[in-house]
Amino acid sequence: MKTRFFFLALGLFPLATLSSFSQNTTNPVVRMNTTLGNIDVTLRADVAPKTVANFFNYVNNGLYTNSLIHRSVTVATAGVGVFQGGGYVLQTSNINSISTYPPVISEANLSNTVGTLAMALSSGANSGTSQWYFNVIDNSMALDGSANGGPFTVFGQVANPASLTVMNQVAAVPVPAPSPFNPPLNQIPLINYTTGGVTLQNLVLLNYVTQLNPPIFFQNGASLGILTLNNSTLLPSAWAGTGTMGSGWQERAIGDVNGDGVPDLIFQNGTIIGALILDDFGNPSSWVGIGSMNAGWILCGAAHLTQDGNLDLIFQNGTLLGYLEINSSAQPVSWNGIGAMGAGWQLRAVASLDGTGRPNLIFQNGTSLGALQVGTNGLPTAWNGIGAMASGWTLSFAVDVNGDGQPDLLFQNGALLGALTVNTSFKPVGWYGIGAMGSGWTLPGDY
């Protein structure tokens, strides 16, 4: 299926006075779920914003899912005490290198003390990409300066004692000598390894990384706001008004438009598409016009459908589906048809439900729910029925609200909010009532 797409270059659009937006300077907390338990980390966006944004770029695109703790060293072997990850991923029993984005500039403002998370480097201070390490001892003397190829950017701190315990358990996993792997994996820690072949049970895996208490965006006419949920109780913990939009602009999707690792808000106004760019703290910083669609095409979500690194904006027109690929300057690159759905199925959310890191297109048809799996070529591979909702509940968004690494489906019924948890086999697991919003406030894509 091919559909004509008319490109329209847009400049800054007078939608809001950015100074009118409230400030949100809370440092985000992520959960790194490992083979040995959870390590919750407070990311220091206040002092290393570019590094935190770079880290989220890998997190948001699922590149750390099923990745390895591939290196562990001690003072006796390397003069420092660290374990390292973010370089390799386990895919269908093969260990593959993680695809990397351009290096991030050094922000070495914090010390490599016990329990801190820092960027690994390959060739000097500005060479960090996907790999990171935990300081399991005080490495400030060795790593704060330039003696060992640094200075190294510290961008996080273990958030609680329980997480520190898990960090130490990972650090205690032995490194076999000799190693069953050749360099660069010859310092890999292995659990209960003796000799012979390495099994899945021997590996220390980072199963997933997810943001705790993620922000959930709402719109009420021209007004915008953010609701924060508590992962433990699934009850609202904070509300912040974040400004106003020009008339006619409807929030349709959340996606990293400019490639800085921070999700941006993508809007549609008739046939025109634009994005509100958010800074490292989630505050609006600028507006960028993306282009114009033919009449009838509705923006329904944003994801990386292909493996080219560009964000794809996913549209529906009746039963037809397609996506617009945009580059990091928010300029259209190409338009591609996906295919057609049966009548009545409306694309409502985009998230990786199947545990592969690949985005799934999630649809609703009356009370019925289903998910379309899409290959790296952007074409459908399989359809999965999810189940049915009670009448009146509209699927509007997908986000991990309970911190288990699996996206949850957020529904709205008038002022009421709720979340349906779904496993990687697309089967419903549980339903959680979240609470009620004030009249008129809707989730993104609630059209």
C-alpha cells in the first residue's frame, strides 16, 4: 500500500508561552531488573542531563532488554571495583553487540563513589555510548581524573539499601579463570559455573530497565497537565499543570522526536503535525513543525518500527494503516504503508507487549482488544486477540505503571481511569482502578 504524503516545512508555531509551563526538576528513578533482583537508581539529570537523556534513548528503545552484565573486575585484577553492562544482548541464544547511538559529551561533575552509576568509555572522556558501570567500591581516586582514560561521567546513584544489596550480590558473582569466552567477554561473571558450556542459568542478565513513577500526560481543551502514579499503589501521587496549546491542537502520541532520549509530545491539528520538544527534565523547550498529512489520516502513535534509528509516526485512515518516518530534525524521510485492518478496529496505543522490545500496535473494536505484531520491515507478522473490556472503557495509552518492565494498558471511562496488565502472551493478568480525573481531562490519543 502506498499513499501520497505532502510535506510542509513549518517554523515555530505560536502555540504557547514556554515560560508559562511549570518546572519539573525531579530526577527520574529507574528500575534495573537483574537475574539477582532489582537495582533502583536515581538518575542525576540535574548535573548530567545529556548523559541521562542518552541512557533513556537506549531504555526507551528496548536496547537494554535481556542484556548482559559482561564485565566484572576487582582491585586485585584491575585496580578498581566495578561491574559493567550495556554492551551485549542475548538474542535467541546468541550474544550480539548492542547497536549504539553517537557518543555523548562528558559531564564529569560527580565522584565515582560507592553505589554510583557511570558511563564506560572507549577512547577518552567524550566516547561513551551504551555501556555503563556500577562503582561497587570507592573508585574516586582512580576514575575521577584522567589517569585511566577518564574522567568518567557519573549519572546515577543507587536509590535504596535493598538495591545496594543486589548491587553487591552482582559484584560478588565470580569471574572464571580461565574464562570460557574470548575477549572482550573474558571478564564476564558467571553464576555457579564449573567447566564446559555456558548456559542461560550461568549468565547475569539485565532483564529490563523501566522508569518508576512515569509521567502520564493529559489534555483538557487547550490545557496540558502531567499525572504521576505511585508504582506500588497505582494511585496518583502528584499532578502538575504544564501550560496551554493553541486552539485545535490535539495531543496524539508520545515519542522521542529529536533523538535526545527524552519523549516529546506530538500533536495534530487537522492535517498538520507538530511536536512540543521537552528538555531533560520534561519541561517544554521548543516547538517544531513536522509537516502535513492528507485529509483523513489520524496520528495514533509513535515508535521505532524499523531498525534505521528514526522515529516512525503511525497513522490510520479508516481501515488503512501507514507510518511516516522522520529524522532527528523532525523532517519527514518517507511514507510507508503497513496494510489494512478489519472494519471497526481503531489503533489506540503502541507498546512492546510481547517482551521482544519490538513495538506492537494495539487496537480496540467496541469492547474487544487485540495487538498486531510488526516486523523490522514495518509489515504485519501476526495478530493476537487480547480479550474484552466492559462497555464504556476506552484504551488511550500504554505505559509501565507498576514497575514490572511490562507496558500496561491505560483506559478512561468518563472521568475514571484504570489499567489492564497484560503478559507477554497478550493475555490479561489484572485490572487496577486508578482513580478519577477532573471533567474534560483526557489521555493522549483519546479522540
